[in-house]
Amino acid sequence: MEDTTLPGLRRLLAACERTGLGLRTNPPGRAPPATGRLVGGFPLDPELAAFYSRCGGASFASDIYLLRVNDEEEQLEEKAQWWREEWQDRVGVPLLIFGGVASLAYYFATVPGLTDAHGRQPVVQVDTYRLDGPSLLPLASSVDRFFDTYSRYLEELVAHEDFKDQGAAALNFPWKVPHLLARDARLVQLIREGHFDPFLPGLEGRAWVAQVLAAHDLLA
């Protein structure tokens, strides 16, 4: 069952407008990629497909972006090929890159191997700066939950006492907001089951994951 309503996306769009942090979207192409279409050899997540039926690409808060897929560009497939050729063997788990942080080598990706019963794939942040190879941080149980979490992060960011002086550096995503990720029960379940353990960035990553789990326990 495909959920095409994307409440998390709607919330993120509203948060960008409300906070004045900026928003740019591109119109969808004439033939946007459909759910299940193979991209980089893996089926496209249904919530990503729903996004591309609305937008050909986007930039949120002048910070994160979703790759363009429209009549002139096919960045999703291009990035999939780049990832497969340059990094895939060093990670050990198939990923589909769909966005990232502007001007930095941090990327957002779905994990096809952890698809749920509705075809939705969890989202991770990929860090390619590490000398020992890329590391992953779990971000959300689905693409739309990622949109929802990031919208709440933006709200906390602009309310932070140091935001005017430091901008996004005042509250680093996702390291400084484990309590926001803790709201995602399905993500917490995947973390508890150890699906991301082999790909975390060392002791720092394990300590951060423990914060997410502890914050979730406080919500119970």
C-alpha cells in the first residue's frame, strides 16, 4: 500500500516557509520515476517516487537537497552509478543516494535491504570523509519520516540561542538531536535489532545511537 500523502514533506515545506530558511523546488518531469523502477539496480522507494511525482528536485533551508529528476536531468541514476563505482564495495550494504548536504560530502540514502512490508526503505546519512571508509548514521524509518524529523530540527534550530550568531552550527543534525530521531518507533526497532551496528562511525556512533535509544525509552 503506497502512502502518497507525504505529511512529513508537507510539514517540511511549511517549516521552511515559516522559519524563512529558504525553499526551492523544481517542477516534476513529464514522466517522473515510478514506485519500483530500478535505479542503480534497486527498486525506487514509494515515498521517493511520490516526492518526484510532485517535484523534480528540491533544496530545503539552503542546506539539504534532493537530487534532480526531470526531463533534462537524471541525477538519481547518475549518483547511483557514481556510488556503485566509487564506494559501494567499501560500505558492504546496498544504498540508493537521493540527496545530501549542500557543499559537503554527506549524503542521504535509502537502504533497499531493509524494505518494510509496504515497500518503504529506511534512511541513513552517509559520511564519506572518514579515512577508513564511509560510515552510516540511521536517520528515519522511511523517506517521509526523514522529512518530518528534519522539519522539527529546523524549528529547534531557529529557536536555539546561538542560531543568530552561528547558523546551522548552533545545532548539528543529526548529532545534537537524538531526541527527534527517538520519536520514530520503527527506526528505534531497527537500531535495537542491530541492523546499523557494522556501519556506525566507531565509538562516537555507538554512543550517539545509545542516546537515541535512551531518549525513546523516556517517551514510553
